Amino acid sequence: MTMFSNGRHGITRRAAITRTALAIGAATASAAVRKAEAQQKITQAAAKYQGTPNGSNHCGICSSFQPPDACAFVQSPISQNGWCQLYTAKS
Ligand code: SF4
């Protein structure tokens, strides 16, 4: 194994490449986790989401609503005036 040094900090080229690769891998893994989390939410169609209230029930008073425009279970964007079959009133 050949070692290279930059002469200032004693960091080998191999160490620098390894650190860069690890940083890229961590960033890629983080993006993959965010994508997986987004994909775990069900579609608006599956939840029978509608952009209008159902009587007095609407996303803004649902326990799953995440202001300003998200839901814990249904894919974004969600209107606070919308509604879906998963509606559960805040307690
Ligand atoms: S009613 Fe509740 S569960 Fe359904 S989309 Fe709105 S916030 Fe999400």
C-alpha cells in the first residue's frame, strides 16, 4: 500500500478519499431514508382525500395534520380545509 501525504496536516490521500466517500455515502443514505419515509405515506387517492371539508371535519382539526401542509399518513400537499377517510379529531 502506497501512502501519500499533503505535507501540512499529515492526512494521507487514502484517508481523504475514504472520508469523502463516507461523507457521500452518509448523504446518500440520508436522502434515501427521507425518500423511503415519503413513500410510506399513502396516496391521496387511496385515502379518498378531498380538498374540501366533510361537514365540520377537516384536516386543520385532525390529529394527523402537520402544519402547514402535511399529514402523518397521506402524501403532501394537504390543505387544512381538506379531509380524508383517515380523519381523527384532535382530542
Ligand atoms: S383528514 Fe387527517 S388523516 Fe386525512 S389527510 Fe387530513 S390530516 Fe391527514
